[in-house]
Amino acid sequence: MSDTAIKRRAFRDFDWQKIRRIILVILLLEAIMFAYLYLINRNPVNWVQQTPGLGVVTAPRFLFSIYGPNENEGLNKPMDVTVSGKRIFVADTLNQRVQVFDYNGNHLYNFGKNGKGKGEFRFPYGIAADGRGRVYVADMYNGNISVFSEDGQFISYFGNSVEIKSPTGLYIDGDRMYVADNALNRITVFDLEGNKILDFGKKGTGKGELQSPNAVWVANNRVYVSDTGNDRVQMFNKLGNYLGTVADVDEKGTGLFLNPRGVAVDGRGTLYVVNNLTHEIFGFDSKGEEKLFTFGGMGSESGQFFLPNGIFIDDQGRIYITDTINQRVNVFSNI
């Protein structure tokens, strides 16, 4: 029998029905997954609750979205956002740059480009600004934090590379910088000259232990950390001592958080947590004991999200949330 005849016979004998069944099973599993996501997100809950000392705490109202200067130069998987001097700085992560907008969301300029050198990024992630007109950008893949002027001029690298491996979230509290390190599973605290003051946390699932922390925020003498790998948000004091865990189950005893990302606290003391995989934002009292409201939900309409990540709240009560897959920043107000 010739080689050609053997190949033809093998082709005829191949079990195509088995391949079809495998493909159908895969498609069915995908359909079930998307149906589940749709059902848990189709009606995002927006509810309010009376809270002693705060009155009625309501979910914030949607203002507008920021996409970028035009369709060809839009945001691409924006991971974090901050505000300084009425300018909005967005980590435009997959474009390896920072985009800057005015307070109304109009594009002003960009800085940074793909690379490993000074002023260059591979995966810009966390972003923060101090009171001196400096902007700090954490590059998760390059393993460093770069310091820029507000107009985008590179100034220096921040901190010691030995103490920073895979930085994600940044937060500046007075003269201290808090860095969430995804690879080292800890929070490292520096002064603004880059000198290490302390660190806390280690890899694990116990109290005070972390797995892939994503974001950090300091308020009310508490340090809030999104302990992403453990699906929880933990609280510490400024010395790094464990205080407690934010309420992490619902009224049915079911786990509340699914891949929590950004955390922030507003001027009323309300704690916001970005719950990435349910495409929602949760609001808690400052002690993390009571859930006050939920907003968002899966979708691309105004005020909805698809895998939100970073959050920042400015002193005017504006809330900025990066909506990664929808490639935008959604802006809300709690006033």
C-alpha cells in the first residue's frame, strides 16, 4: 500500500465524532461560565444603609468617563489613576506610558514609552503623586519605581532595587510612601527620599500574612491592604501590626471578595474596595465591619465595569476607577 493510500485510510478512520464531542463540551463549558457571570452581575445592587454618625451613606453618582484623546490613542488596559494639581494621571499600562488629563477629562499630554531605560516602562501599574509636584510610577515588570515631574520629565528611580521587586499599588501619606509588592508579598514603607523605614507582611494565609497584595491606602491611622491572592482586605496600624480583616462574607456566609484590587477611603471615612471579578465596588464603614453599599456591575454602559482595578479619591469627593477591559476611567462623585 502506498504512502498516499495509508494517509487516506488514516484520514477516513480518524474519529471526527469524538473531536466534535470534545469541541461541544468546551463550548458548553464556556457558555455556562459566561451565563454565570451574567447572572451574578446583571442587576448590580445599589443600596443604602443608616450608619451611626454618618447619616445615610449613599453609593456615589456617575459623572463621566475618560477614554483618551481619540480612538487611535485611547487607553489600553489602564491599571491605576491619581490626581495632582487638578491633573488626572492614568497608568496607560499596555501602551507603556502615562496619559495626563485636565480635571474635566480633556487630554493634555503623555509621557513614557516601552523599554527598560530611564523614563521607560514595561508594565506601569501603580501611580501616586506627592505635594512637591512629583509623580511616582510603579513598573511591575521592570521592578522599579520611577519619579517624574508633573510635566513628565524623568527625575530619578525611587528606593533600593533590593527592597523592590514587583511593585503594584503606591500610596503617599505625608512624608511616607507605602509600596505593595506583589512578588515579595509585603508592604514596604519608605521616606520620600527612598530610604526604607519598615516593611510588614509575608507570604501566607494567616492573619497579617499576604499573597500578591495589589493596593494600599492609609487613612484613620489604618493601613488598608488588598490581599488579592487571599481574596480579602486586611487592616494594619502604621507600625505594621495586624488590626483585622474587612468583613469578607455576606449575610449568607458566602465569601464576599473575588480578586479584590484597589482600595481607597473618602473624606467621610467610607472604605471602597474594587471587587475585580464581580465588576463591582463595595463600600464599608472605616473599621471594615459593615458593608454600606455596592455599585457598578458587569457591562459597558455608564457607571458599569469590566474587570475594574485601580481607585483614587481626591479631596473634592471625586472617585476615579480604572475600567481595564472597557479601556477607560470612570469618574463618580460622593457629594
